[in-house]
Amino acid sequence: MAALVKDQKRSEIVVDVKPDMVIPGTMYLLKEAYDRCGEVCAEYAKTFYLGTLLMTPERRRAIWAIYVWCRRTDELVDGHNASHITPTALDRWELRLEDLFAARPYDMLDAALSDTVSRFPVDIQPFKDMIEGMRMDLKKSRYENFDELYLYCYYVAGTVGLMSVPVMGIAPESKATTESVYNAALALGIANQLTNILRDVGEDARRGRIYLPQDELADAGLSDEDIFNGKVTDKWRNFMKIQIKRARMFFKQAEQGVTELSQASRWPVWASLLLYRQILDEIEANDYNNFTKRAYVSKAKKLLSLPMAYGKSFLSPSSHTQSSLLRV
Ligand SMILES: CC(C)=CCC/C(C)=C/CC/C(C)=C/CC/C(C)=C/[C@@H]1[C@@H](COP(=O)(O)OP(=O)(O)O)[C@]1(C)CC/C=C(\C)CC/C=C(\C)CCC=C(C)C
Ligand SMILES: Nc1ncnc2c1ncn2[C@@H]1O[C@H](COP(=O)(O)OP(=O)(O)OP(=O)(O)O)[C@@H](O)[C@H]1O
Ligand SMILES: [Mn+2]
């Protein structure tokens, strides 16, 4: 009898969690949709893709779906058709986002994300904020101070951290507050974006954009002209040292949070943290010439980072482990 009650309960949960099981054929389409998301991720971001291969299958495909939505959002303002993009197009993209969160996806790739947000407690706000970041990017090409730049980084990258945590999961044994884990995820997004900006200074300048705090440039005795001329001077080196130091601070802040994630998610996040942070080392190795040289991490270094990340993934979450060790 007890077993029967148990079975009854279990099947209720199954129906609750997987409404798509009801329509024959949907599961097959959904698999196709997720597979396509995986292909897009593999094509655009080998490093992230590699990282996701280390996750559990459910989490992996959910991260792929999130990745693809972020990539499509970014392509709206950065891709080939970007010059035709208007704020109205972004408004339409936001309506479409609301629809997919309400289980009304427009296309296959949206359908994958729609399924993901029905399975994991992902909030719509960071997605909306990312679109807001793209709106900002359309109308703004200078940042007065770090506060303004931080806000931009939150919109386009901090949001990715917030979207990912509910999928990656916090370790059940972790004693860290949920808030502190989200703060670390936010910090990793900011750190990645700051690194991305420092790597791409020359490329962005050629598009008339300077994602560096204007007041700090002035303090260093630098002007927009200096960036457009792209000459590596001591003033530039000193400015860059400060910017790199700040990006590393955000990576440091993120480190504490990675350890609180569920075991299977720690390795890929460590891997992406270590890999992305090394871009900063490469900028230094290029003697701060980020005008004409693109800092990149060699294949060998990328490969070496994987076992390093694996090792770090065994650092245990904050729990009573330490105090109980002390008690022994
Ligand atoms: C395993 C893992 C790290 C998964 C996250 C994958 C994911 C959903 C990525 C989305 C990335 C994306 C397409 C964002 C759109 C805006 C954008 C382009 C941001 C830049 C990314 C770098 O991309 P790339 O090098 O390809 O740049 P180019 O376009 O080629 O110039 C960003 C710099 C931001 C990326 C930010 C993150 C990946 C946030 C990472 C934080 C977490 C995964 C949270 C981890 C949790 C804790 C507690 C630390
Ligand atoms: N097929 C490609 N065509 C054009 N640019 C590319 C291509 N592949 C990579 N890039 C550019 O070169 C940079 C470095 O590429 P790399 O393969 O090291 O990283 P990735 O594939 O972008 O992965 P991640 O973004 O996770 O580091 C990328 O950020 C991207 O801007
Ligand atoms: Mn990339």
C-alpha cells in the first residue's frame, strides 16, 4: 500500500515537471532544438563549449540554450546586420522573450530555452537586463567613470552569471548564503567583460568605441586621440596596469563562489575562469599592445588549465568541515 501511494505521487510529479511529454513527437523536436544549441555553442565559443561537456547532460543542454539566447541577443547589435538594428527591434526581441517564458516560443532555439526555464528556477529579469545593455550599447560609445562602465558590464555579462546559477546549482552541503553565490557569479561576469574590453581596445576603437572610464583616462594623461592613434607609451602601460588589477580583483571575488556550486558544475566554471583570466596575462606578455595585437591563450595553455580546474573543483564548499576538523 505504501509503495502504491509512493508510485502515485511520483507519477504526479512527472506530469507536473514534464508537460511536453503529453504531445507525441515533441520530445524528439526538443532534442533536435537542444542539439542545435550545442552546435551553435561549439561553433562560437570553443572554451565555453568544452566547459559544458563536463556538466551533467540536463545542465549542459540548459546552459547551451541560455548561451544561444545570449549569443543571438549580442549578434543583434554586434553581428552582420547590426547597422540596421533599432531600439524597436530590441523591443520586439523582448516581447519574444516574454512569450518564450510564457511557454510560447517562436522558433526551435527559443523552444529549447522555453523548456529550460520551465525546468530550472531561472528568472526573466537578467534576460531583460541584457537587452537593456544592448539598448545602452546602441546609444552610448563613451563611459564617464567606472560606475557607468560597471553598469554596462552588469547588463551584458553580469546577467549571464545570474542566469547560470539556477542551472548550475549550489552544493547541498554549502553553508554560503544564496546571495553571496549570486554576487560571485555577478563578479565573474564583470571580470570576463572587463577582460574582453581590455583585449579588444584596438578593435573597438576602430568602430569608434571606447569602453574605458573617461575620468581614469584623463587621470593617466590620456585622451580619446591617444586610443585612436594606438601607440603604446608608458602612460598607456600604467593605465593598463590599473585596469588589469581591477579585473583580477573581480576574478578573485568570483573564486569564492565557484567552490559553493554543485560539484559537477565547479570544474567547467573553474576552467572558464582560469582560461579567461589568462587573457590578462597575455595582454601583459604583449607589453600592453592591445591596439594591434589580439591577446589569446594558446591551445597548450588552454589544455593545461583543464587539469588545474579539475583539481580546484575538489575544494569543498564552506560547511562545518573545518570546524568539525578542529573539534576532532
Ligand atoms: C560554463 C560556463 C562559463 C557557462 C556560461 C555560458 C554562457 C551562458 C555564456 C553566454 C555568453 C554570451 C554569448 C554573452 C553575450 C554577451 C557577451 C558576448 C559577453 C561576453 C562573453 C565572452 O564572449 P566571447 O569571448 O566569445 O566574446 P566575443 O564576442 O568573441 O568578443 C563575455 C565576456 C561575458 C561572459 C560572461 C560569463 C560567461 C559569466 C560567467 C559566470 C558564470 C557562469 C557564473 C558562475 C558562478 C559562480 C558562482 C562564479
Ligand atoms: N570562426 C571564427 N571566425 C571569426 N572569429 C573567430 C572564430 N573563432 C573564433 N574567433 C574569434 O577569436 C577569438 C578567440 O577564439 P577562441 O577559439 O580562442 O575562443 P572562442 O571560440 O571565442 O571561445 P571563447 O569565447 O569561449 O574564448 C574569439 O573570441 C572570436 O572573437
Ligand atoms: Mn568568442
